[in-house]
Amino acid sequence: MKKALTYGLFFISGVLFAQINVPPPQVINSAGGSKKIGSNYYAFNIGETVVGTGPSGSATNYFTQGFLQPDYKIGSAFSASIYFSNETCQGAADGSIVINPYNNKGLVKYTISPSPSLADTTSSIFNLPPGTYSISITDSTGNTLIKNITISASTETCPIKVYHAFSPNNDGLNDTYIIDGLENYPKNHVYFFNRWGQLVWDKAKYNNTTIVWDGKDNAGAVLTSGTYFYVIEIEGKKAQKGWVEITK
């Protein structure tokens, strides 16, 4: 059975936009900034519920709910709105800057310092580490706008990321089961079970280096290829459960 699509229609400046498979509303922090939630990109400056919409078949997102204003607006005749987001968790280096120019003459070019490896026509910059960035925006007639944007570092610990396969065959690639970010939660205990529910390996203080699963059982015997199931316990958090495939 095909999954039904949910549509909503909106008129903006005489253009029809279709909202397809409406994402759940998201309440955004009132501090302001911007954030990617799933496949939708949100820019905001107050704590309102917002829903992304866009032209049918387009990846561009617009907004029809909530109050949305840029973090900065610079210039008068030739002007630009700038949205930015800070790092979401420690070490993630996932800040972003999005620039929307207005009333420009011809092609707009951007210079960002310190510069990521981007084309000079790129107006949306993602995966930025914390720091201060100088942005220069110039149109074809030489009009120029300059703004410094500071991406703040986060004090939040990043959540763990679990993968569904690894290959402990001693080829030097993916020989151990890495659980990204688990080293940030030293009070942990990780269990692996076979398809019959029998415990095959478990350790406390899993850290991806000295304490890490290498595809053997607790007695050191090599386990066969197949599907295994994990339980990850972290003090103060709900246990995570899932599956992982050993391939050789």
C-alpha cells in the first residue's frame, strides 16, 4: 500500500506553494539562530512553532507559521539578511551561516574569512566550527556589505551515534564496533546478544579504544557473521536498544 501524501496550499506573492508531508511542528529556542531539523531548515529569532513549506518538488524551504526574522539585516539600497546557528553540541563543528541578498545588481559574490573551501557564489555555509567569521557581500556593480558573525561553542554533550554494521576481519578497516560519542559518557555498560537472546559480550566503561567490541564473545572466541542485538546503558538516561550486523 502506498503511503498517502498530505498537502497544504499557500499563496505567496501570487505564487502557489504546496506543503507536502507536513513535518511535525517544532518549538524553537527563543535565543534566535537557525537549525536543520530532519530535511527542513529553520531560521528564527523567537520561540514560536514553525513549519517549513516550499514549492512542490523543490528542496527549498519557506515558512508560513511563526514569526521569522533574520539575526542581522545590513545595508539599505543593496542589503542582505543573515541567519546563523551556533554549534549544537561540544565538538560537533556544525554551525551555519545563511545569507539572503536583496536589491542587488547582477551576480552576488561572497568572501568569508577564515574561508571554508567554498565557491564564491555560495551563500549558505554549513559545518562551521566555533569562531568569528568576516563576511563580504558584493554585487556586479561593486556594492559591498561587510559583517562579522560569531559562531559560539556549545557546552552540551553530543548524543551518541550507533551504526548497524562492522567487519571484524583484521583488515584494518572497521575491525571494532565504534559507538560515536560514547566516550563522553564514561558511566556506561554495553551488552551484545545473539538472535536467541543469549549474552555474548558485555563491558562497562565502553570507550571505543581500550574497551571496545571486536566481534568476539566474552571468552575470546570469534563470533560468526550475522545479526546481533545491543543494549547501551548510560547513567541517567534511557537504555538504547537496536541491532548490528557482523560482516566478514
